Amino acid sequence: MKQITLILGLLVMGCATIPVKELTAEEKKVVGEYQSKFNGSTLKYVFLGNGTGEWFLDGKKEQEYKWAIVNGEIHAEDDDIYVYRLNDDSSITYIAIIRIRNGKRDDSIKFANITFKKIK
């Protein structure tokens, strides 16, 4: 019984010392909620501090994704990688998509240049 208690104690202590990644200054700027209107719909992105995010369409959660800063751009990945630019006014603009199946970047997509205003 003492051995089980000791093992559990060590496991709990080991879990408590897992280092948490510190956000860079650039990542801290991105964390938050962004919203835009497009074709009569409300689009919202939520970028969380743990590198994950959520996408909403008209208030309904549609997708979860992982995000990171890559070469100064925000890359949000689910089925493909959606590329955003962080603007000086803290908004973000959708500028490209990278197709995961072939790795090709497309800067001419029809939804490009939608800007999302930071709301939180």
C-alpha cells in the first residue's frame, strides 16, 4: 500500500512540474477574438493562448484548429492552413491558404483580404 501511495505521489509531483510554454510578444498580440461580416454572415475566430482556436459562423462553433506564428504570419491549421496577417490596428487579414495535400500556397483565393476586427 505504501508503494502505491509513493508511486501516485511521484506521478502527481511529476505532472505538476511540466513546463508551460511562454508566449512570445507576437503570440500575445494574436490571442483574442476576431470578427467580420461576409455575405450577410458573421464570422468569428478565437485564438487561444495554448495554440488552439475555434471558428464560429453566425454564433455556431464550426471548427477547431491549431495556430502558430510562422515567418511573421498567423497560420491556422485544420484541413488546410489558413494564413493571416496581423495588422497595426490589431485586426487580422486573411491573405492565403496552404493546401496540406500538396503543400502549395494560394494567395489568390476568393476569400482573401477579409479583415477581422479584434473584439476581445
